[in-house]
Amino acid sequence: MRKTDDTSRPLHRESLLTRPVWWFLIFSLVANSSLSLLFAVLPLFAEETTGLALAAGLATGAMMLATVIVELGTPRLMSALGYRRVMEIGVVLMGLPALVLIAFPNLATILAVAAARGAGLAITVVAGTALAPQLFPSHRRAEGLGIYGVAVSIPAIALLPLGLWLAERYGFDLVFASAAGLTVAGLATGRMLPTIHPGAKPTHSIAAELRDPTIARPTIIFGVSTLAIGILVTYLALAVPEGSRNVAAIGLFVQAVCTTAARWGTGRLGDRIGSHRLLAPAMLLCAIGMLGIVTPGNTLTVIGGMAIFGFGLGGAQNASLAVLFERAPPDRIAQVSVIWNLAYDAGMGIGAVGFGVLSGVTGYPLGFAIVAAILFASVIPSWLDRTQPETAMVQSEAA
């Protein structure tokens, strides 16, 4: 087992940003730029093109459905093609199909492009999440995952609003062409990715992994936090008083910044005291932050609550992923990556749909209060899970 005293740490802190890591981070940033630039633009384009509000929801739904389906098959694809080729395929699917919309602006094409982008997202995030821990030394893996989290989060902070601004000011075609251009940049940086191969075809199914309680517990706990962010992203702008939509925009921006900072900070702290000790405090911050949203008419509590929630969400993201990688042997890294990403995507989708039903009965304030109660309840299993031993990966390293 790994020692926990200071003597087990190296006497110097070597740089995590090696040449392979730099290229991996640059590729991840570029790939997610293509994703983020179109994320909010494509539903808007669907609505304006068809004149149907439902078309916006169908575009997002097609993308997320494709994401979940393709995520399940990505480990086998990685085993056949390797990380680099798979990630290059992913970045092409996320950006290049947007050019088709310039020539064929109709609902069928929009849904096909959305599904292709979902497939590209699935491939890229699963492969990237599986490759990331292999590029960092084990005693600084959590910090490395935090740096990776920052790289994939920056585009969402900067390019989600930029895409909408460009579409409104210069038209959709420019945004579509820009996304395709980012694909070319992604392929150029993809050629510099390390040539690590994930190994043989997976022998464990996703269902088998989830039957392991040491894997299932942090996955479900993390899924509760993504359920909450799915609710906030979808309904915060609707919950605040009419005429105060800028409060929701500011709150979501603050949350994104705080989440990004927390992913890196939690990683640095997790390497020192153990990531398994940080999941419970992170979920507690999520719960406290959600309490601030219970009064959506109060600007200070909404923005403050979103900041606190953001710190909690970033902490939960990093701590849960680091714990899963600690508890899985090397030959099951790909499956663990899929499980974590499924918890992220499914949690957001379930949260958005489920809260739509709940809030129709309770209203937004009471609905947010119920979500806060669920988050507070999740702190208990998070606290109990901290005592679970680090498993096969640690043992294999010691061997």
C-alpha cells in the first residue's frame, strides 16, 4: 500500500507540464473550443430555422443521446485504434459537420449534425479522461487531473457566450465555419499527442464495474452534483424575476469560474491529504450553494450561492474522478472513464427533465429547496465512503 507520510514524497516537486502534457492540454482546449462555440448556437439555429421552439430541445436531445450511446462503445474503439486516432476522430465529428448546415439548413440536417457532435464529444471526453491520469506521476495524479479540468473548462467560460454574440452580430454561417476551422487546428495538435495505447480489449463491462461498490458509491454521489448543475443551467434564468435575467447569466458565469478553479485546487489538496477525504466537503458546499438559489429574487444570495455551488461542483468533479482512478486497476481505466462521464451526462439530463416535472408541482423555490435537501443527504454517504481503502491501482503500483 502507498505510504501516507511525508517521507513517501519526492524531495522536489518536478514539473507536471512535460512536453506530452502540454500537447495534450492544447489539444483538449482546442477540441472543447469547437464544442463550446456551437453548444448554445445550434439550438438557437434550430429554433430560428424551423420556427419551432421544440426544435431547440430536439437538437440538444439528439446530441446528448448520441453522447451517452457512443460513450458505452468508446473503450473498445480505443483498444482498436489507440488514444490519438480516436481523439482525432472525435474532434472532427465535433466541428466539421457544422459546414453542412450552411448548405442544408433544415431540421433533419440539424439533428444529424447534433448527433455527430454528440458522438465526437463522447469519444473525446472518454479518451481524454482515460489518457489524462497516465500522463502524470501517481503521487500528483489528482493535481494533474485538476489541470486537465481547467483546460477543458476554459472554452466553456469564454466561447459559449462568444458563439451567441457572433451568431447575433455576424450570422450563423461564420460560427459554423469557425467551428470547422477549429477542427483543423485540433487535427494539427492531435498529431503531437503521445502514442500511448490503452491495451487489450476491455474484459469488464460497464455494468460489472458498477457492481463494485467502491466504484458505484463515488459515481452515484458525483451524479447527484451533476443532477443539480443540470437543473441550474436549464432553469435558473426562468426562476429569477422577469427583467433580472442578467443575474442568472452572471451567476452561471461565476459558477463556471469557481468550478474551474476548484478542480485545480482540489487536485493539489487531494494529492496531499487524499482525494477520498474531499468528496464529502465538496458535496456539502454544493448543498449550501443550492440553498442560496431557494430565494431566486435575491441577487446577492443567487450569485453567492452559485459561487459556493461552483466550488463544490469543481471539488466533486476532481475528487470523484481521482478516487475512481485510485480504486481501479490499470486495465479498467477506460471503463472508469466511461462511468464518470456517463454520471456527468446522465445526471445533467435527468436533473433537467426531472426538475421540469417537479417544479411544475412545487414551483421553483420549493423545488430548489428539495434539491438542496438531496444534496445535504448525499454528504452522509460521501463521508462514509472516505474510509474505503485505495484499491487495485495502488496495489499494482506497490507491486
